[in-house]
Amino acid sequence: MRHNRLGNSAVEVTELSFGAAAIGNLFSAVEPAQAAAAVDAAWDEGIRYFDTAPHYGLGLSERRLGEALRARPRDSYALSTKVGRVLDPLPDGGPATSEGLSEGFAVRATHRRRWDFSAAGIRRSIEDSLERLGLDRIDIAYLHDPDDHAEAAFHEAYPELEKLRAEGVVGAIGAGMNQTAMLTRFVRDTDVDVVLCAGRHTLLDQSALTDLLPAAAARGRSVVVGGVFNSGLLADPRPGATYDYAAAPLKLLDRALRLKAVTEGHGVPLRAAALHYPLTHPAVAGVLVGTRSPEEVRDAAALLRKPVPDDLWDELRDEGLLTENGN
């Protein structure tokens, strides 16, 4: 599997990465053995970039991922986690059982998440993550969803990430969001190595072509693209499918079905085209796919290995389904 370097850093990632939110019990519980088997399958498929965050299962994702990777050569893979939410223990240790989901994760509520983009909060978050992971370093640290915390993110959190990078605590720094405007500001106004953009450079939403991707290409920065299936619609376009975690509007469902007709006319499953499309831009270093089982990992790897002919993209442009500038 191809490796790409992130910006000006020494960190390299594989074109396909393992998103570990799901093994943190996203939406439903994942057994420990299945979580470990999913990481093993990713390794067997040549995936060498793994992404997690404290938010994912109140640290469960980090603990499981660290345990699964700990015996592997540390220089042979890249790991990213995120900062901006710290986990504070609840005074009574939390309820004995979960009441539904904890911000989307089926875990016992032993901690509460607290936004903290202060310098001290960033350093504490990294230290806590290293302890949960049980690893000696973090390769990439992303500011996690700083949408409503721009002032602190740019003037406190980001400078602290620069210090941590200079100290060698982390190898590369950036931000991860599902919007392009603030990510573009990070690329243009700071010395980030990489940004993680979810859902804005897909077959259904090409808005990153308007600002983020040109800015990244101009400055030699890298972009990792998540949410390539827009939460489900591009995986299986049908009535009731979701788009960005809500019911897909009929107009978008129709567009997805048109995309599917074109891709299948070239013998390419829509899911394969959705996975390949972000990688057609030179600023994109890789795509991040959340998986919760060995079968899902192997399926994603097989889709990435499937060739996609150039004339498929040409036909999508001719049909008005792809644009060159995001408009």
C-alpha cells in the first residue's frame, strides 16, 4: 500500500487508514476480541496509519488501539489522536450502567468530556492519551472540532502544539473538522503539517475544492479525508439512507443513485469510487475509514485495490456530477 509524507514533517501515512472510533463502541458495543481482530486485519492488509481520540468511547478507543499496537515495531506505523476535549472523572465513578449512549458511544459514563483548548489543556490531553495508549509517542495530534473555540484554538492550543512538535512529543500537528473554512485558515495562517477533513471532499460534497485543497496544495500541506461515504448514502443509496448522520434528502438520494449508475456502468462499485475519489487530488495523503470488524477492514482494502478507470471520472464530469472547483 502506498505511503505518503505529511506536509514538511517526517511522518508518513498509508493511503488507507484505520479510523478507531468504531472500536470505541460508536453507536453500539464492540467486543474486545473483535476490536483486536479488526486492528490485526488492518495490519495484515498493509494499513499503517491508525486514528483515534479521547472522545471515542471516553478513552476506550485509545486503550484498545494502544493494546493492539503495542507489540508491533513502533517505527513501522503512524498513530494520530486528538486534543481539545479532556476527560474528567466523575466524582462517584459514574453510574453502574450506561443510560443509552454517551455522546454517541455505548460506554459507561465514568468521565465527562470537557472542552479545553488552553495550552495546559492541550498538554494534559497529550499526556493522558499517552497513558491510555501505553505508547512512547504520538505521531500526529489534531485539534478536535474547534469550530466554536476559534480564539483559543489559534492563540493557545495551536502554539502549544507547535511547542510539543518542537520537543519531539508529537511528530506532526493539525486540526480535524467537518468544515473547510477554518481548516483553510489553519493551512494558510499557521504551520500545520496536515488537516483532517470529514465529509467535504466526497462524490456528493466537493466543497473542499473551493478553498481547502487549493490552499493545501499551494503551501505543501497535506489533507486526510474522512467521511468518504457521507455517513452511509454513498455506501448504499436507498430510501432511508443517511447523509451526514441524518436522513438523506430526496435530491441527494437521486444524485447518489445517478452516481451509482455511472460507476457501475464502468464495472466499479459506488463504494470503491467513493473511496478512490478523494485520492485523485494531489494534496490528499490518504482516506480514513471507520471500521469495527475484520470483514469491514478487508472490504475497504479490497475496494481501494480495485482499479478505477479515468474515463469514469470524465463521465461523472460530463454528467455534471463532479466539478473542478467545488461549485
